Amino acid sequence: MTDHLWLNYGKNFLSLGELQPGDQVTFKARVARYEKGHFEHRQRDYHLTRPTQVRCLTIKQPRAQLPINDKNALIGYIMLQNRDFYLANHRPVDDWYLSQYRNWQKHVCGN
């Protein structure tokens, strides 16, 4: 087993709406092998790909929508949600992407 797992926040997950800490999700996926590390010290590892049948087991109320079909707005959402992490790790938080997310919110969510 593993102590963590990284998955892309693809359309299947985005369609659930904004997930919250403690939410439990279920899905099916394929296991794939990949090589990681420096080319002289490569290690074999495994990851999950192509998640399907994605469901949230803990959603009790409707969640905020997410920009499924607008990549720039999605990047803005991710930057906004992870702003402290970005700044602490000297990563840029781009105002243009943030504005794309805010514009998406106004047009889609009426906020």
C-alpha cells in the first residue's frame, strides 16, 4: 500500500464540485509502472491512471462548482486555493489566472 497518492484533478473529480478535507472518494483506475529519480539511480514505482466511476462518499450538501471546461480559470482556482504554499515555495501566483477564475465565478456561479 502507500501513505499518499497523487491524482490529476481531472473532469471526473472536478464534476464532484469543491472537495473538502475529510471527504472520501471512491473510483476505479488502472495501475501503471513508471521510472523515477535521476537517470543513474532510477527506481521503479507505480501510479494510478485513468480514474473512472468517481464518486464522493461523504457529500451531504451541494458543493461549489469548479471550472471544468476553462483551463485558465481552473489554474486560477488552484493558485487561489494554494496561495500560501505557492508563496512559501517561491512559486508565482499570477493575477491574470486569478482574474480568469473570478470572471468564471461571476459568469457561471453568479458570484
